[in-house]
Amino acid sequence: MRREVRAFAKDARRRAGYELYRVQQGLAPTDSKPMPSVGAGVREIRIHTDQEHRVIYVAKFDEGIYVLHAFEKKTRKTTREDIDVAAKRLRDVLQDRERRKPGRARG
């Protein structure tokens, strides 16, 4: 996901970094909305510059924030493809967290 954010224009990239910093500090982003279509606890940061950019993340876990997807938005509605990418990455995060649980037998 870092590669996706780095592909943003400089002003959008800077704004994304600031918004994620706010989330790390326990603050709400300046413009965001829940993304239940991706999963529970998932939110979308909306970045308004000359273009529209989005960063989809989940911050409900103690160990940190997981950025699931970042993209330039070209239509009014978030595409099914972008939702599917974020949902798959959320499933991957949840599976990885389950595998890393203490006391879980490794095989």
C-alpha cells in the first residue's frame, strides 16, 4: 500500500500522511467515512486536492493501523474493484493476525 500512496501527487501524498498521522494519534481524520462494504471497523480517508484520492484503512487493532488500499478516485462512486481489493486485504490481515496469536500451535 505504501507504493500506492507514493504514486499520489505530492500534495495528496502529504495530505494522506498527515491524515494517517492523525489516526495514529487517536484522532479522527478531517474527512472520512465508514466502509462497511469492506468490513467492520474499516474507514475511508477522503483527500481533496486537484483530484480525489482515497485511503482505506482499519485501526481497530492494538498493534497498529492497517492501510488496506489507496487509490485515485475517478468516479463519484467507489468501484467494486477497489472495494474488493480492500476486502481481500482485510481478510489477509485477519488471517495473519489469527496465525500470530500467542499459544497457537504452529504447523
